[in-house]
Amino acid sequence: MVEKLTPPNLPFSGEEPAPSLRREGWGGLRVGVIGGGYAGMAAAVTLAEQGIPVTVFESAKQLGGRARGVRIPNPIRQKEQHAPPSIQFSDGTTDGTTSHLTKPHKTRQVIGYSHSTKPASGQVAGYPGGGKGDRPLSGDYLTLDNGQHILLGCYRNTLKLIAQVGGNIEQDFLRLPLQLTLHDRFELKAPHLPAPLHLLVALLAAQGLSFAERLQAARFMLAMRKLKFKLARDVSALALLRAHGQSEDLIRLMWEPICISALNTPTHKASAQVLLNVLRDSLNGRFADSEMLLPRLDFSALFPDRAAQYVTRHGGTVLASCGVDAIIPHDDGVELITAQGTQHFSHIVCAAAPANTARLFRAIPALVPVAAQIDAIPYQPIYTVYLQYPAHVTLPQPMLGFERCIAQWLFDKGRIAKQRGLIAAVISAEGLHQEWDHEQLGEKVAQELREQLGIADTPLWHKVIAEKRATFSCSVNLSRPIHTTPLANVMLAGDFSAGDYPATLEGAILSGIRAANEVIHAHVCKR
Ligand SMILES: Cc1cc2nc3c(=O)[nH]c(=O)nc-3n(C[C@H](O)[C@H](O)[C@H](O)COP(=O)(O)OP(=O)(O)OC[C@H]3O[C@@H](n4cnc5c(N)ncnc54)[C@H](O)[C@@H]3O)c2cc1C
């Protein structure tokens, strides 16, 4: 939910500016946003919507940050043309958060789109593979996400902003009722019933658990409801689950997969309070809140590219390949130094990834404590193994889990995004897989698909994308920086900033909206 600010007449995202401000204009307010990921673009949209001049600086060639589409030469076409294959994916070997995209580029790119959705050259809007059904097999280029993402129905701010910048939620996503299936071992499926009946029936009818375990799970959710999902003291998710009599099998089959998918942190380290925040908003809400939304577009196209068009249409500027090298605070504003020159702003929102934010803040004495707080945040990886099979290969359902395997969740990109034969296997959080090279990992996952599902075909190619700092490790009582800083005209956004949510798109979007509202708040209070 959009955070409400206290002063009267303050415009909030999604609402018209207060008439007095609209009349007088924003007098001297000019905002620079560092980072064109989901947080930065949410901040920019929130400001641009109110007619506030805003400029976004993104160091990479493309927008999206840790949720971005990556366009690559089609390995099959390369093989046909006897070109050297580009199977080893350079992104995967970097620190993961920013990869090669953050390297300085010689020329900046002004993203000034026309008003219609303009796909990247060679790409057909709507299908990440670049075109109709078989494009992943036949096109010259294809677009993969840096990692398969899932959105939940309760990600209200994300869905609202996507729609605000021109998205169509029903067309952009494959919407699935809550269903967690671990192949041949466990299934939880929510029936179309009013909340919270849908969840209780789902838990009591879960397959793969004893009757006693199903009761334990239902009792746990009822106990948490009674507590309003608020703990007096944060503990690990594992400790909370054990304290509420959840059996080891129940934890392994249901709670651990939910915790790792939502928090990207194993239960023995994960914050029980943050897990409860997610359960409160997803499983305890309306039926639609628990739905899972799988994007049919790549993640740059889904929101950041459209947001750039929106910002441009509202008089703002989005600069790609234009990283900020330094922040210089002054009494009357802030200078941002880039390789292409220096620009002056009344306020800035820093929405770079945590390591980049800490680097920029460390050079400013007043912000050294914030940099130190960010430096102390631990990370968790996410690996995505893409396997391109012949087009006829499909999974029994769009999303399927494995138990006691390296691959945790499999996504059938053919069913989701018409990338036929393409399977994305996701491996979240730390584990032994980090010790393997990408070749071994690809082969191991293909072997698991063969053994578990009987897929006899050999993949035509595979590609591993390792985001080594995919998210912060959502540990117990983690100290996260707030959206204001000791400098009145420097705000902070990003999935790692203070909030109820783990590192998610919703957390990032909310942080951007909050930071933008803090800018407006600071400006209004000063006048
Ligand atoms: C593999 C993977 C899978 C995930 N799965 C899910 C999921 O299923 N569901 C979910 O909700 N979330 C998921 N997440 C988390 C989600 O992607 C992140 O929480 C979110 O994208 C973070 O957005 P952000 O804007 O805070 O940060 P970022 O995306 O890191 O954006 C920061 C931006 O700042 C830019 N930048 C850095 N330094 C500078 C500089 N000096 N100047 C200018 N620009 C700079 C970077 O290039 C980047 O574009 C996943 C993440 C990964 C990596």
C-alpha cells in the first residue's frame, strides 16, 4: 500500500497533485534518480506523474537491473552459421547484481521512446523469444530473463504501476491459482473459495502429508492469524515452525519451499517476521492475493521500459549507459557526476543496488554510517538454468517443483511465454550447486529432468545465469536503511531498504514510491 505522508495537500502516487501545488508549480524541485531498476523507475514514475522534473541515470545499456531481459544471439542459429557459440554467459560469472552492464559506456543513451511500445530492435513485442511460437529455435536473437521471477496477486503496488505505465495485467501475465506441486511428492492447491476458506481447504486437502500434518499446518496459520502475523520478537523461520509443532516433513515439503521462494533464504537463517509478512499478505488475504503471476514479457519490457516512456511523456529524461560516479551534496542541492558531465538537482533518490549505493555514499562523510549499514547486509544467490529442448518438450504444468534435487522449481517457458521447448530451472539461496561449474550444473539439471519426468530428449543448448548477489539474505532482525538519510535532499530506495517485504519486486517498487514521496514531503515542508 502506498505510504501516506502527514502534511496536508500532499500528493500521493496515483492521485492528482493538490490544487495549490498544481497552480504554483514545483518551484525549484528537480530530482535525479540513480538506477533504472524497478525501485528507481517506480520513484521516477511517482515524481513524473505529479509533473515534477526528473532525470534517471542508469549505468547499464538497458533498464531493469536485477529484473531485466537479456538479449543474446540464438545459439542454434550461431551453430548453423558456424559462428563461435556464446553459450557461456558472461553475466553469470560476475558478482551478479550488476554484471557487465554496469561497466561505464562511452556514450550515453537517451531513452526517448515514441508513445507506442517500442520493442528492442529485432524483437517482437509480447514474446521474449522475439516472435511467434518457435522463435527460440529459429530467430537470430532471443531474450531470456536474468532470472525467472514470480509475482504474487498481493503485489498491489507493482501491478498498479505496471498498469499505470501502459501494461495490461491480464495480457502480460499467466495467472495461476495458488498451487505448489513437488513432482510425485506433494501438492497444495487452493480451490476457488472465499478467503480464508480457500487456504484452509487447500491445507487440509494437501497431498503428500499425513492428516496430522495437514492439521498442524492449518493450526499454524490460524495461530498466526490470531497473532495478526506479528511476533513479539523475531526468530528464525525454522524456530517458529518447530515451536508450533510443524513436523520435519511438513517443513521440508511445504514451508521450506515457500520460505526459499519468498525470502531466498533458508529457514534456519530466514526472519520469521518477514515470512509472516508475506504469508499475511498472500495466503491470508483474498483468493486473488494468493494467485501466482508469471510474466509473458521479459522483465525490462514488463515495467522499466514502459516506465521510461511514461517518464519521457511527462517531461522527464531517462539516460541509459550513464552511470553516476559521484554524489556531491551542496547547501542548495546535489550534483551528480557522470562520465558525460555534471548535473545539478534539488534532490536525489539513490536507487542503485546495495553495493553500488554503499560505494557512492562512502565518499560523503554524512552518509558513511548508512554505507556501513549497507555493507553489513549479507547476500544470497539465485541460479537460473535455461535448457532449450526441441519445441515439443513440455512440462506437465507451467510451474513444477522437485524434491531433494538441485533444481528447485521448473518453469515451462513454452506454456508461459510461447518460448517453446525452453525450460527455466531455478535454484534459489546458497547451496552445494555454487561449487559446480556451469557446464556441470546444466548437465545435472538435464539429468534430473530425465530421471524425474522421463524427458528423453537432449537439450539443444543450456545456459546458466548465476546472480551471486541476487538478493539480501533476509535474516533475523536484519538492520535495513530507511528512505531518508542524514542529508535532507538525498533519499534512498531499493529492495534492501527498510520495509515489510523481503527482496522482491514489490519491495523495490514500494521503496521507490516511498523515496519519491519523501522528496515531495521534504520540498513541501521547506516551502
Ligand atoms: C535471479 C533473480 C530472481 C528473482 N526472483 C524474484 C521473484 O521471483 N519475485 C520477486 O518479487 N523478486 C525476485 N527477485 C528480486 C528482484 O529482482 C529484486 O528485488 C528487484 O529487481 C530489485 O530492484 P532494485 O531496483 O531495488 O535494484 P536493482 O534491480 O539492482 O536496480 C539497481 C539499478 O541501478 C543501476 N546502477 C548501479 N549503480 C549505478 C550507478 N552508479 N549509476 C547509475 N545506475 C546504477 C544498476 O545497473 C541497476 O539497474 C529476483 C532477483 C534475481 C536476481
